[in-house]
Amino acid sequence: MAKILVIEDEELVRANIAELLDAEEHDVVTAENGFLGALWAQEHLPELIICDVMMPELNGYEVLETLSENPDTAMIPFIFLTAMADKAEIRQGMTSGADDYLTKPFSRSELLEAVNTRLSKREIVHRQYNRERERAENLQEKISKIQANTQGKDHVIEQLQQDLEKSIPKLNLAIQMLSKLEPGARRDCCLQILKEACNDEISLLNQIPDVQNVLTPEGSALYQELEIVESNP
């Protein structure tokens, strides 16, 4: 069961979606306009948002932009609903950071497939994040030991470097994903999330001599462009 927010100004459509999701035992909350939906999302942090594009108060693009500027809501999976979807409109939605697009009218199976796919991917990302956070906490513990006791420092630093090298492929993957996002608020927010989640790894990365030897040439350039590592003097 997931907490899902449905933002839709058409009452019948809103009620129909809620009924379909209720039948799947999801915890569904609805909002009749973008302004109320954006407020509720930032207060209650749903696991998935389904949002109409054309609405009063705030339209769907403005809702997504608002939530993208908040680190707490920037990574919530976001599905757009629209009655008129041409290629340009779909492109605009995806460029804005939407995860999927459903064109009205849609079937029950189409809705549930989109919802289940996004929730499954969210769960994978959530598990990966928890593993990385645990590993970062372990790194921080080792760093604290170095600061508290200089004996055996070289050995511990060598072990830390080995640990960090194991994380480089994951950091490279995150950086590659960031490089595919259009410059703007969502990319900046995702970059900030990455820096906060991997603060210990990034700090240690900048302490390793000749760090470019650890990274691929492409990765090194991206890390410097995004100010993850310091540029060569």
C-alpha cells in the first residue's frame, strides 16, 4: 500500500482514479487544484503524485516546478494526466522532470501499470539510498577514528580509499544521470541531494592525491563541471 496524491480539477475523473486506487488498497488523497495539491504534498510527502496538466490556481507544470525546488519532494515520482497530448507537450512534461504521462481517457490497466511501475522503481531507489546512507555512516565512523587516533593512520586511509573506489561506479552513474537533466531547478535540486547524501565520499574524494586517476576522463570532467571535485590548479 502506498500513499498517493491525485491532483485533478475534474471531480468525476478525480473520483474515478481514487476509486481505482482504493480498490488496490492504496492510501489515496485528492486535491481539486494545483495549489492545494502542492501544499499537501510538501506537508505529507506522498510516495507518488498523479497530476493533471491543465488546472486552475497552479497548472501541472507549475506544481512539478514547485515540488522540484523542495529537496523533500523533488524525487517523488510524478505522473502527468492530460486530455490533449501531442509530442511537444509530452516532451515538455518529461523535460520538466515528469516520470510518466497518461492521456485521458485511459484504462484501468494503463493507470495501474503506470502506478505500479513508478512505485517499484521508487522502492529500488529507496533501498539503494538506504544502503548508501549506511555505507556513508560507516565511512564517517572510520574518519572519526582517524581524527581521534593518529596511530595506524596510513593503513586506515588506505582502507578508506579502497572503500571509496568501490563507490566510484555508483557516483559516476549518479553524475551521468544528472548530466542528462536540462539545466534548471530540478537538476540543481538533484545535485544538492547527491552532495548531501554522499557528503563523506565527496569530501574524501577531494583529499585523494591525483583523484583524476581514480575517475574516468569523462567522469572527471563531469565531476569538475558540477563542482563535485576541485579542478586542477
